[in-house]
Amino acid sequence: MGNKGKIFWAAFLLLLGGVARPASAQIIKDENLSRFDDRPLHFGFYLGINSMDYRFSHYDNVYQNPVFVQNPTLSQDIEKYYNGVHSYRVECYPPKLGFTVGGVINLRVEKNIDLRFTPGMSLGNRLIKFTDNIDQQIKDPAVGGRLYGTTTTYEKYLTTPSAYIDVPLGLRYKGNRFGNLRPYIYGGGAFRRDLENKRISESAFHLSKNGYYAEAALGIDSYFPYFRFTGEFKFSYGLNNIINHDVDLTNAPVYGYILKDLHSNVFTLIFFFE
């Protein structure tokens, strides 16, 4: 499990322990908000923290990208940026935390199922490292292709900010209520539009503003005398390739051309108040 997963699962377990401890003391008492889940429609808001990530797939050589095959002139014009190095590795560094906020519209479908619409906004960024592919530089066929010799590694870092307009919709399946606690699982989809897209360095990436996500979450409702508090951990899995291989001689996406595809992931720890 990566650093992102460890951080968020640890946060979720701490949240679970913090919610469960005071709530467990209330199990022997009367249930709070005993008719809350019978409402056909209710509203609320949420706050949260997020961590954004990318998934990459590379070309072995940048000139394998069809954009160069179809436009030979482009490869001649852009070679000055590559300076003879045509193979790169792209990595997204450990998590940088961002902020999420939004509203809740909850429609009761039946006893254990709710339809949830939770529009909001997520602010965050990713730190990306570009490295020339040193394996290609130092393999020597004379020694069976094993690594041999040394080379200087060239690295460049780029921070890509995002300001997403979130439009998620999904179903929540709730377990049976146990005192003032009720667990659930969630599944759905989301559309996100990145308002910060054009601020990303045009010389590195050209990215699509729109993203489509499959989402899964788990959480626990806690019922207090005057409101319901919910802690939820959600994973959003980007479905569409957001790298844009357009041809722009004035602002060519130099490092973007090495990528076959790029998808976005978002991890979110959310606190609902309803």
C-alpha cells in the first residue's frame, strides 16, 4: 500500500474511533433523531481534505507519439527542447493535501437506499517529477543488457494546481442502525471541471479541463440530538484520458508528448453535517 493509502486509512480509522467512542456510550440510551432516516428529502453540507494523484502510461521514446509521425516538421522544431534525450520517466510525488467543500441533497429511495447529490468544489495540487530514462542511457549490450557505468540524471519538478467543480451523483446503501451509529457504502460517478487548467505550464502539459470518475466510499453516520454527523472516505477513479496531444509550435507540451495517457485520481476524507 502506498503512502497515500496509509495516510488516508489511518485518518479514517482515527475518525472511526473518535466517532464510535462517544456514540457507543449512547447505545443504551434512546436513539437520537429516531425519525431522521424516514424523511423523503433532506439537505446538509460537507467539509473535507483531499489528495490528488495521476496515473501515467509512457512511450518508450517520445517520437513514438503519433503526433510526431503525422507531423515530421514538429519533431524537427521541438528537438531543441529534448537536446538528444528522447526517453523520460514521469512520477507524481507523495500526497499534498487540499480542501473540499460542498452541499448535500439526499433523496430517500427506500428503507436502506438513498440517492445522493453532493455538488461542491475541491482545491489541491500535484507535484510531478520528470526524469530522463537513465536505463536507456546506461545499458550496455556487451554485458548482456545489464546496467553499466554512470550517467547524470536530469530532473525537473512541476506543481499542477487544480480547482475542481465537483458534480457527483450516487447511491448509498445503509446497514441497520445500531443505537446512534449506522454504517454504509456508496457507489456512483462524478463529473469534474478543472478551472485551474490554463495555469499549468503550457510548455510541459496540455490537459483537458473535463474529467469523468467512478467513485466508491464507505462511512459511518452518527446521530446526535440536533444533527447527523458522518465521516466518509471516498476514492474517485478517473475514467477518461486527460492528456491533450495537440500541435502547438508556440507552446508545445514538451513533456506531455512522452505520455500515452494520463488519468486523475482523487482521495477524499469528508465530514458531512445534515
